[in-house]
Amino acid sequence: MSNWQLAIKEELKKRSVQRGSPAAEFPLMEDCFNDQEILAAVEVLLSGQLTMASKVVEFEGAFAKKVGVPHAVMVNSGSSANLLAVAAAVNPLRKTRLMPGDEVLLPAVCWSTSLWPLVQLGLKPVFVDVDPRTLNMNLADAKTKVTSRTKGLFTVHIMGNSPPMREVQEFVTKHHLVHLEDTCESFGSTFAGRPLGTVGAMGAYSFYYSHHLTTGEGGMVVCQTQEDADLLKCLRAHGWTRNLSNRRDLEGQYAHIDSRFLFVNSGFNLRPMEIQAAIGLVQLEKIDEMNANRVKNYRGLVSALKAHPLWQGQFEMIEPAPQTEPIWFGFCALLAPRLAGKKEAFLRALTEVGVENRPIVSGNFVRQPALKLYGLTQDPAQFPGAEEVDRRGFFIGLHTRLLDQQKLARLADLLLKPLS
């Protein structure tokens, strides 16, 4: 190890001591970086190559191999991954494409950037209720929402769980739908041994700081065909031909245009940086252990709650969908119906004792005021499952380092006392 690496390791150790303990005893997310990520990032800075280059390509290849798909395209955020997947799905160059005005089904419990790419790219989102037992799309309700204009399904895998994917596959096949997956909260979760995000035509992942694998900011879109991979890469970077598998052929067709700036499609600038990919490569080496720790901490906390003398069924635990092995994004639960009216006071009490908490994603997104701007307003009562999640749901952080029994018992105590 060189002198500069040793100096950074020493400085990191010193600053870790100076920072001390986090403000909250149980933060939403702990720092899962160590000197490996820091050194990888500094190595990129010292190289002078900051913009997208070989590290991004290397990370894309490693990620594709990890989830078992032929192609992965890195972007600058999980939100951009959703946007890019939808943009590819509507693009005129895609053989099976969505058209302006086509209806796309998505769950009423979702993130804003699951919804807005559909609106921004001329599609009509149709909200589907969720099953509060799993937090995910209710296929029975989806079947009632199908019309002659229904052409797409955007599966959003909530909190590490999924809808019943066998039924989803049958539904997609029956109605000839373009199937996209938002897997931003569920990297590592599997259905029948297959990673979520790899079932549909394209799957989006997020590497935001609090997510399973983090590059600070960052995201990935995976796909099954070279055609989709080229389309994603083209749209990711201005619509030009750089990074395309058929770049030479296209340059030959348009030899009168400077090949360095040959634009063959519309596009954005959603490119990641080399520093994000370098951190991602380190994180990818750790992901199995970090995800296993999440699962163990989740199970340990459930056991600690049920063994606690104050336990009286205060929480309804979330059920994994059939054949799904969730890597939980956080410890999520619903308050028992009798306690629903105490949710706000309960969450305030948790915050006061150092247990950071959040609602389940957006709650029922139908309640969000932004929908009025786009004529998407609906009666929240038409989504009773999402309303239950909104009214009773919450989650707290699920750490990537193992918590010992004493720590789990302490957390269980903090969770149960405000409801006793």
C-alpha cells in the first residue's frame, strides 16, 4: 500500500473518531463505506478521468453478471433509471413500443419518479390498488383496470418485496403488455431464485445512499436484448452514437457528418461518473454480506418484538409474496387497526428516542397534490389497500451490520413502549 493510501486510511480513522456516534441511536441508514470505497474514489480523482469511461463499463459488466442478464446500463440516479427505461419503451426505434396515450398500470403506493416518467413521455398512468399484506400491487384490482388502451405494466417492488410475480407474468403475457420493473428498493430480492428487475423487458435500480448498494447517487437499467441496450445507451447520452455496438455502421451511413457528434435519436444527459462506478465495484463485492445482514437483522427484530413482555400484536408484519425472498429495504410494518389513530404520536415518540422513521414510500400516492396539475386526481377511497398502508404503515432503518441480541432487544423496547 502506497504512502498516500496509508495517509488516507489514517485520516479516515481519525475523522471517524471525531464524528462520534450518529445523532440518532437507530438512524434510518448507517454509513456502509469504509476505506475501500474512499480509496477507490480517490484513485479515480488522481487518475484525472472523472467522466464516464472504463470504470463505468466495468461496473456495468459486473452488475449484469451479478443479476444474470446480458446487458446493464449505468446512469446517474435511480430516478434517471426509471426515466430512461420509459423513454426507451416509447422510442420510435423500439420494435415493440408504447405509444402516446397508452395506458400503463402502476401501484398506488409508489415513488414520484415511478409515476412522472409516464406522464412526461406522453403515457397515461392508471393507478392500481395494493395488497396491504405485501405492500405491493393487487393483481385482482389490476385485472379490473385493463382496457383496450392498456399497453404497459410498471411493477414497483416496494420495500424489498414484490407482487405475486407468477401472476404478473401470466397477466403480462395474456394482455401483451410492455413490462418494466422499478427495483430501486429491492436489489437482491428474488422471485423463484431470479433477481427482481430481470423479469420484465427492462428493470431499474437505485444506488442512492440509503439503498441496498450505494454509490452515493447512481442507478442502473438492465435489459435482455442488444437492441434495448443500444437504445438505452443512445438515450442516456444526448442521442449520439458513442458507446453503441453498431457505431461504425451508423458512422458509415452518415459519413458527411462529423462522427464525434453524430446524433441518431433524441436523448438526455443521464451519464454517471467514474467515481460512482468505482465505489459501486467495491460495494458489489460486499453486497451479499450486507444483504444477508439485513435479513438477519429483520428476523432478529421480529423475534425480539414477539418475545418482549409488552408484545400484544401491536404490529402486522409484511408478508413475502409467493416464491419471493425479500431483502428488506427497512423494517416495515402496519400498526394494528386498533392503533391506527395513534400513528402520528407513535412516530413522533420514536423520533424523540432516536429511532428514525418514514412512511411506506409515499403512502397512497393518489393523495399527493401534484396529481391535480396533470388531471390525475382520483378519490383515495377507491384504493382501500393503499389507504391502509397510508393510515397504518411505517418503516425504520435496517442496518447492513449485524445487531447483537442486546441491541435488538433495546430497539424492540423502544418500538413497543409508545404503544403500551
